[in-house]
Amino acid sequence: MINQKRKNNRLKTALIFVAIFVGAGVSYIAVATIYSSLQPKPAVATKTTNSDAPDAAIEATDETEVPVSTIDSYTVAPTMPRFLKIEKLDMKARVQPMGINSVGAVQAPVNIYDSGWYTGSARPGTAGAAFIDGHASGSTRQGLFAYLDTLKNGDSVSIEQGDGAVFNYKVVHIETVARDAVDMNKALAVYGGAAEGLNLMTCTGKWIADQDTYDKRVIVYTERVS
């Protein structure tokens, strides 16, 4: 859930797509984002003209707030991530597995209050970095990651998996980078020398009207502490 007072303070829209390409034996990942807000910007479900962003905006059409009872009753396989919790943001959200869709991009959650774990990244509780993305808002309402950029080093993040096991992390690095400067190899790796991490990503910055996107990305790096 997201604090209601915060909902009324700021509205941003973010839909993240992580497209994976392979060529000449080298794989790399490109990030494209579609945004909208209450200002006259393209609606979330509108096809973008950005060639880097696949026509998958339909994945972010649901702005229905998820009831606590629905969140609590959400189930997954025992060793899969079930809930993402960030105490500072008063957040408890379902974690949905995201694969690659028909247009070659990582699927984004349909609901703006859900988070998406990219199954091509590490599974929480195993070596490596798990990668979770989410929406800052929909076309009219704030989404799960609207305040991701307010986290600070030392803040706590946790993942609860299907069997009830909880993995606790602390924020160790936060960066806001230009859209074209995102290093997805870094975003999919554990920051520093830790063995396990959880990295979160959404978008921020200034709206670029002719590119249907904002100009910056927020990436939060954490390391597992227990």
C-alpha cells in the first residue's frame, strides 16, 4: 500500500521496459520508458513513437488500488518472491514474475501497484542481484514507485518468498542517471562486494515530449543483510 497523503502530493507516471538484444556474441540490455501524467502528455496505453520502446504499454492499464486482503492472500511457489516491503515508504506489494514478451521486452506489471521481478535476474535468496521494476504512476494515479527516489543509504527493503522466508536488504547506493547513460549490466549486478543484492528501478526527471519519456532513471542498489 502507499501512504494516502503521499498520493495527493505528487503524481508521476512510469512504465519500464527492459529489452534484451543479442548480436555478435554479445548481449546487452536497453531500457525504454513510457510516461504520462495529468498534464497533456501521452496516455500510458498510447503507442510510443520511440523506436526503443516496444508497443507493450498495454501492460500498465490497471490503476485499481489492490486491497490489503488481496495482497495478503496472494500466493506463489515456495521459493519464489511473494512480497516486496519497504518500511520507509509504507509499502507492501505483490511481486509478479516478469519474463520476455512477444515484442522482446521484459513484461511490466499490469497493475501500477504491483512490482515485477525479472526472472532473468537472480532469485532473491541466491547469489547475484535480483532486479525489480515498477510504475511511478498510471495516467491519473500514483503508482508503487512514486517515491523510490526518496530512499537513502541504510534504509531497509525486504522480500518475503512463498514459504514465508524473509530476506532483508539495506540500501547501499542510489543513483539518478540520464536515460541514455543507464548501464543495465551494472543494474543487474550486486553493488560493491556483497554476494547478494536486490536492485530497484523506475524513472524520474524532466519530461521529453518528442520522445515520450522522462530524461532520467532512478536505480536503488541494496545488499542482503539477513
